[in-house]
Amino acid sequence: MDIKLLDRGMDYSVYLIKFKKNIENRSDRSKISNSVIEKILANKFKIKSKICRTHTGKPFIQKENIFISISYSYKYILVCISSIPVGIDIEENRFYYPRKCYNLILTAGERKCDVPLVKI
């Protein structure tokens, strides 16, 4: 597991956790992300509180003005810890369209153009 601070602003910090393989089990991802967040909170913010969750599953720290957003994608977990309400999302780029799918996703004009598609 590799943890990197991606960005830090006045009100937030964004961390990327990368694993060697995909973690498909939701329970495992949740346990790992909770553990990582608790370590970050203890080391960077000197907060030793446990992570609680709302009825919708959104994480928060009780009795602290700390908001947390977590996003998962394959072998990545993205975490934002903020003093203001925040939302974050991550998606691994899986851009792949075999030629047989082109008729489903491209217009007739786009299909005439034989320029390779590029990742954005």
C-alpha cells in the first residue's frame, strides 16, 4: 500500500492510496480506508477519534469539524479530509472501445472519420 498526499489547500487535504491489486470486497475496502483515515487524522491532525458513518454511509468524525469524502476505483482509494463539506470522486481510466462497439456509440459521421480515439 502506498499513500501519497496529492493536494493540500487551506481547508482540505487529498490523499491517494494505491494497492498492488484490486480490492473488490466492499467490507475490506471500508476497513482499509477507515484505518488509513484514522492514521492520517492521528499523524497530521492530532485527532484520535474513530470514524462514524451516517445512515447513508458517509464518514464523519464525531464532535469535530471534519468532513471526509472517500472514493474507490479498482486498486485506488481517494480520500479528502476537510474543514468544510466536501465531495470527491475517482475513476480509473478504462477507455477501451473495440471496433465492434463503434456503431453503438459513434454517429455515422464519426464512424467515417478514421482518426484514432484518444484518452482525455
